[in-house]
Amino acid sequence: MTNQIAIVLGLMILAGIGADIVLNDGDGLLFLAKKFWDLSDWIAFWR
């Protein structure tokens, strides 16, 4: 991966987070954070 591709991907992620905060008050980001927390608990259980 080149630096230019990494910068573009990073900007796209930040734009998506910004759009979620502006349009949905961050509900989508909170949902994903909760699901990631559940996934990490599930993985820790099977460790």
C-alpha cells in the first residue's frame, strides 16, 4: 500500500465518521463500538 492510498483511505474513514456524527448524531458509530466490544468479549471467552 502506498502512502497516497493510505491517506485516501484514512480521509474516507474520517469522512464517514464525520457524516455519521452530523447526520445520525453518532448512532452508527456507537452501534459499531458496542458490537466490537461484544466481539472482543466473545473472542476472549474462546481464548
